[in-house]
Amino acid sequence: MNKVKITRPEQSQLAHAFWFDRKKYVTVNFAVQRPKDVKVDIQPEKMILYCKNDVDDVFYNELHFYDKVQIYDSRERVYDRTINVLLRKITPDVAWPRLQKDPERPSWISVDFDNWRDWEHEEDEGKEEFDRYADMIKEMSTSNKGPAPDMDDLSDSD
């Protein structure tokens, strides 16, 4: 895996992040219009995002995670209005009460209530969803053929 070195630009702003928690992973969506020059550095305890939008505004976010993530099982995907980051938890089945280590919630982070679920009291309801996620990660890591799989089916809107 190539290590991307991202330095904080002189002039930048924060991209607003919407996040939600699942048993095995955490999803963070950064709201950026037509993102370009996207660089994401996912480390076990933090991530850094750098990108520009359609009018060349520069965005830089540094996020220190509530708990550690598995960097080789975490992925990002760029869409027209968002950068989706899927973070595989080191400790599955443990809920994250917040996205960041620091209990103080910055104004640029919001809970994605449309996708939030209280999964702690569920049995295996999320198993099928996780199995699809695991298959997708396996496919992405074993083949370099074609575009990455569509992750829209990971949402809970059935």
C-alpha cells in the first residue's frame, strides 16, 4: 500500500463530515462538490483528507479516531458530491459513541441520522450487510480489473 504524505495547506477549509456506526465498520461521508485531487491517508488512529472542489477551494481534515481501525481493510470512494470513507474497526461489535477520540465534538462533524442504527441490541440483522461488505473488500483486494464495486447497497434504506 502506498503511503500518501499529506501536509496541511496554508489556506484550507474543513469539509463537513457525516458519520454512522456499524458492528464491523464506521462510515464517514465528507460533503464536497465535485471533489478532485483527492488524497486520503488512513492510519490506525487517524485519517487525513485533502481535496479541492469544483471551484478550487482547498479542503483539509484531520480526524483522530475514537478507536483504532484496520488500515488495509479501509477504503475511500469518490462520488459527485461526497467522499465516502469506510473504516474497518479493529474491535468489532463495540459501538463508537463518537467519531473522534476527543469528547469535544467539532462543528464540522455530524451524525448521519438517515443511516444511524442502534445495532448493539440486534442479533444478526446486520450479518447479510457485513457479508456483502466483506465480499466487496475481498474482490477489491484480489483484482485490479475494472472500477471498484458500487457501495450504495450498504445503506439501510430497504
